[in-house]
Amino acid sequence: MRLAVLASGTGSILGAIVDAGLEVALVLVDRPCRAIELAEVHGIDSVVVERSGYGASFDRTEYSSAVAAALVDRSIDVVAMAGFGTVLEQPFFERFGGRTLNTHPALLPAFPGWHAVADALAYGVKVTGCTVHVATLDVDAGPILAQAAVEILPDDDEASLHERIKAVERTLYPATIRRFVNELEHCP
Ligand code: GRF
């Protein structure tokens, strides 16, 4: 199974996936970011599919086709989104539906979306966490594979809370990817 990781940010979750011993065949990013540098450090093939190249109004459908094509070109079987900052549409899911995982920094279905950590803080919940789920066309709504809780401390800000959540994601996500890939290998 050839695994691709899709990222846009610091790549710390990508680093955890690599450190856990999972073989990453490709890192795909949608913008220049540290994740691509990390791929280079680890000698992993990488590709930038720049979202800025898809027009002022951003043609999401075309962009999703380009991402799928880049993955198909490199014979990717399974995709792990790790802080990927672009919502993908049908052309991507036509090819990789049921084979794409995502990690989200909240206990879904609570606090979907890009500002999950800030939203949990603003709401005043005392416990949040992270969710690993199968990515679907509906954002942050696919079948849940694993969750872990993280307590919110009285003096938390978005950065401190997100870092504690990521510390949990760095263990939970690689373990869940490994299980998912094993299951796919045994009943493709
Ligand atoms: C993670 O918290 C992930 O759940 C969210 O983006 C973050 C990625 O972190 N979608 P990093 O850029 O890998 O450090």
C-alpha cells in the first residue's frame, strides 16, 4: 500500500507518522510550507499542487482533479490528510473515497471546521480532543475511527491547547493509519 500524506502546515503530524515507522511514499502540499522541507529531510518524494494557481475565485473542482491526478500518477493507494488546508471535492473522492483519512483537533461532531481549537475554547467546553475519521465530501463528517479526549486547562490559549491536542494526535493518528492500512491490505 503506497501512502501519501497531504499537508499545509508545520508537518509535525507528518513527522509523527514517519517516526512511527509508517512508510510514506509521497508528501503532497497545497502551498509552500515546512511539511515539504520535512519530506526532503526524510528523503520522501514530494509534490506541490499550488492552490494559488487555480484562479482568483479558486476553481475547487479543477484543483481536486489535479490533486487526484498527482496521486494517481504516483500510484498512491491510501491518503492521510495531516493539516491539509484545502477542502477537496468530488473528483478527488471519486478516486480516493473510502481510502482517505483525516485527523481533526476536536471531538467530532463537535467543532468541525478549520477553527476547531478556537471554537472549543470560545464555547467554554472543559474537554475537547481529537478525532481520526474517514474523509468524505462532507467536511469533518465521515465515519469515526478513533478519538481521544484532552482536558482544557483554565489558562489555556489556542496555541497551548492545540499543542496538547497535537501531542495526542501524534500517537493516535499513526496507530489508526496503521490499522486502517492493514485492514485494507487484508480485505481490499
Ligand atoms: C493538526 O492539529 C490537525 O488535526 C489539523 O491541523 C494540525 C496539523 O498540525 N487539521 P501540523 O501542521 O502537522 O503541526
